Amino acid sequence: MEVKDLFDPIVKQEIVDRINKLTSQTQRQWGKMNVSQMLGSFLLRLIGPLFKSKLWDEKPYKQSLPTDPTFVMTGSEKDFEKEKAALIELVNNFNETSIQREQHPVFGKLNKHNWSKATWKHLDHHLRQFGV
């Protein structure tokens, strides 16, 4: 799998186009969360500290990896259109300046190259989960 650079405007547009293919009725191909839950929990912790290099390497994430229980989306139903718009806004605002002061919730400071690849890879994983 080629991990792409989310700072590239063409790559960013490809991700937005894939997000726009999602509907509130899109069915998952693996895992437990529905499409609204996936959109609402996207920028949460990725994986444990022992797997840091897996954030941006060329191997795709395994399907149905467990979600940290603190990030499991339960309770009230998420508003699909609101969550979709929020994710598209986050992708469109993702740039080198916006991440300069950001800390990864598990790994702390990452360089811009690793942020870009890790974010693209996580988006790609969940978009493939819903067939787009």
C-alpha cells in the first residue's frame, strides 16, 4: 500500500471525494462502529505506543483492531451530515501550519512528514472500512 502525503492538495481532494461518497446508510465492511460513529471518533487515539512506526509505514492497518474503550462511541446517535461536514473541514484545514503545535495523544510531537502519512493512513483505513 502506498501511504500518501496529505499535504498534497490532490491527495487531500481524493480523501474529501471519498468522504463525500459516504451516506448515513453506508454499511461497514468490518468492525463494530457505524458510519456516523466512525466520522465522530476519527481524530482520537490511533494505536498503542509499541506500534509507533505502524502509524505511517506502508502496511495497511489490520481490519477489526480493537478500539480503546475510552473512545468507543455509545449512547446518543451521531448526526451523520454534521460529522461528515466536520471531518471534511478538518481535512481541508490540515496543513503544516495547523499541526506545528499539535501533540499526538499517544506519541507526543511528530514531525510534519509523519503527521501527514499517519493521518492519511488512518483516514484511508476507515474509508476502506466503509467501502470508499
